[in-house]
Amino acid sequence: MQLIPRKKHVRGAAACFAASAVAVTGSAALLAAEVGTASSHREAPLIISDPQADNTDVYAFVSPDAPDTTTLIASWLPFQEPAGGPNFYPFADGTHYDINIDNNGDAEPDVTYRWVFSTQDDRGTDTFLYNNGPVTSVNDPTLLFRQTYTLERIAGNNTETLVDNAVVAPSNVGAASMPDYSALRNEAVTPLPGGGQTFAGQADDSFFLDLRIFDLLYGGDLSETGADTLSGYNVNSVALQVPSAELTSGNDPVVGVWSTTARPSMRVQAADGTQKARGDMVQVSRLGMPLVNEVVVPAGLKDAFNALPPSKDATVQPVVDRVNDPEVPKLIEAIYGIPAPKAPRDDIFAIFLTGIDGLNKPKGEVTPAEMLRLNTSIPPASEPNRLGVLGGDNAGFPNGRRLADDVVDIEIQALEGAVRTGEIVEPLAAGDAVDENDLPFGDTFPYLALPHSGSGTGAPDGGVAAGGGGTADKASVTAPDRRVVAKEKQRIIAAEDSSSSLMPVSAALLGLGLAAFGVVVLRRGRSRVES
């Protein structure tokens, strides 16, 4: 497939970035992310303090069981420990949770679907419990904390309310409280007028990867792979299935998709503990393609990127430069000796900013902008390949994104030039060795795996060695062994001493590598009981 080269003339930096733009140099600066960062989990300094507004992932795919429809999914509030009571994990009231559609290539939202949530908390001064008895229905009076939502479709100046007072699937408290959680999930699927359906509620985190990428990528010898660091955690998700014709425009089947979160510009904390929101709505989080704000956008621009509309992306030269000359291939060359493809990277520019010619590039003039792009005319694959387009499956990433697409392995291969050559880079063929999610996805809408239960997760046994997204064996320790952590520290220091070419990266990532190691050990060590 032929890729479009970068336009020669790019507008000057957007005014909203002027105050935030900083000179960011060196590989360590690019990877100085917070411990636990994944896809768009806690990826920017400001969003760390507002997890309810933190976009984690976006998915867009032609529905496998209803190919005349498109399914859109967006998730928020990362790293939910399933037993995190008594309040668990509600959506934020009065916040705009949006999925945006660009159907003409101008990087502006032509259609927006907006979820706005409301909370009913009946606990008062009587109890601390989320529920005071088994919950067998989303309308069960034993469920003391519940949420509903309004879903709107906004197209230009027209706003249509699709559903009002729709129920949210509650957090999965545990087996005693919710003996049949799948029934609650099914009740929370709401039909839409004119066809389609919507869902909002808790789900297993669909993103799977080995987060030890921050320890000199995957260790000095590619050995630190095979552990799904997100195994056992939940997120809050919204899902929408609508006829594809409601998303597209004219005879162009390609749509751009991204999610945003908007909050009132001011929140006032009263002396009695209550909060009031005031002011205009402002965008505080944004997500389209996975991993962009983590490993492409420079650290000093991450907060500003979360507030930026896609239509301004091409005006921010530091971001454009990072796309055309990405840092990860340089790190891979320095650490593993695999030559980095030569810049400028027109292939990466197309994947992230315009769409790939002949696959998912919109017709006509395209404004370069970061978002998922989906060609809705490509039917679902009868036998999906986790590597998507690189695996010969054009229904998968980067043509949209399905839940089971292995975006980490795909993006590593793409960054190493696999799209240019049409061949897999063999030394990195195993990727992070996490090839599937820790829980199975569903065959019908909303397709998301059920959330892990607060009384014990449903993650498979088999340990890290299984390499299939499982967690550590149930007999694992319950806390990090300090001797193991100390040994890990010695290993990293030894790696620094043995290779002077790695010193800048190692020094910057030593503390991060140790912290990430501790997180991984904690995750492996939690005792898991099938719910």
C-alpha cells in the first residue's frame, strides 16, 4: 500500500501550546512517564489527579455479528482495584463523556455522542454499604448507590436525545452481593430509537501489555516480557452500536474517531464537604490512537495535548517532528542494535495523522490529525488476526481498533518499518509476549469482558510463564520480596556499568524501572480466587 508523504508546509505552533512548549531532548525525557502508564492510563501530569475524567482507550470496529453497524467503545478511570469499596467507581456527574466522529477529513467533529451521568446515593447516614443485600437486578432496592445517564447525538446545531435515564451497570462488588453479574450487564444494554444500542458500566480493562517496557524497553536482552501488567484491573466503559450510515457522509466509508472528556472550568469545595461546578465546559482529556500521548508527545506537552482539538495537531511542530522522527526506533537501535528506519517517516505520519492510502484514508483533502480511522466498508474478518493489517487482516488495527488487536506488537513493528517493507522485523516478532487479554471478550454487544469481582478476580491461572495474559500462580507471595527488589536494582546497575551507550537511558529510568518492577510484583502477588 502507498503511504502519503507529509505535507511540506505545516502551520506555526498553536497559541494554546505556546506556553507549554519546551525543549525536550534525549530518550529518557520521552519515556519519563508515570509508573503504571498504559495506552492512555495516567499519561499526563494533570489528569493523574482526575481519574474519573481520564480516557484510557478507544475502540472502533465494524460489528462482527451485525456488519451493517459500527461499534464504538471508550473507557475511563483506569487501574480500578476490584475490591475498592465502599464507594467503588462511579462516572463523574455533570461531565461530558464524548465519542467524536469526523466523516469528511477536516479533523472537526461532525457527529458527537455524549454520555452525561447522574448519581442516586440512598445510603445517607444509615450505612456505608454500596448495597445492603444481594443485587439480582439493576433496579433492585438493595442497590443503594446507582447511576443513570442521558445519551445525546450532536450533529452541527442539532442535538437529539437518544436515551434518557438509562441505567448504568454497577461496580462488581463481589459474589455475595452480585451472584449473577452477567445478568446485571445484560440489563444495562439499552436499545436506541431507529436501531442500535448503548451500554455504560464497569468492565475488565481490555488493554493488554507488559508494562516493563519502561525498564530499558524490555530489559537489556528482550527477556522482560510475557506478563500482562493490567491483568485484574477494571475500567468504566461506554459502548455504542449504530448503523454505519449514521456515522459516514456521502459515499466515503471512512470515519475518524476519538474520545474526549470535558469538565466545568471551576469546581468549588464547600466547608460542608460538598462540591459545586461552575463555568464553561473545558476539555481535560483526549484519546484516539493508542500510546500517542505516552511515547510520541513530548513530556512538556502532554497536558496541553489533552486539551487540544485534533484540528490543531498539525500546527504543533514538536509533535509533528516526533511523528516524522519517532524516538522508540532510536532506543531500540541503541539497546538492541536493530537499525532504526530513516526519517522522515511518511509511513508513521500516515498511520497516525492522515490514514493509509487505499485502506483508511478519507477521500479528498485531509487535515493531518491524530485519531483512529475506520473504513466501515471493510467487512469483519472470519478469522481475525491479532496483528491486524500487518497480519493480513485489514479489518483490524490500524484500520480502527478491535478489542483483541495487539496494538503494542503492531505499533512496535510499525515503528521499526514493517509497513514500509511489508515484512515483520523478526528480532522483535514476539513483541511483549502478551498476545491476548486476561479475560475473554464477548461475542455480542458490548463485547467487553465482564469486570473482575471484588471478592476475587477471574484472571486465569498459569503464571507469567504461560505468556497468555495470565497472572501469577495463586500460591504467589502477597507483597514484593525486598531481596528480589534489591537483586533487580543490582541487575539494572550492572547493565548500566556494562554498556556505556546505555548510560543516559539507564540513569533516567533506574527509579522508574524499580517502581514498575514493584508494581508488577504486587500485581503478581495478589491471591486470586475465581468468582
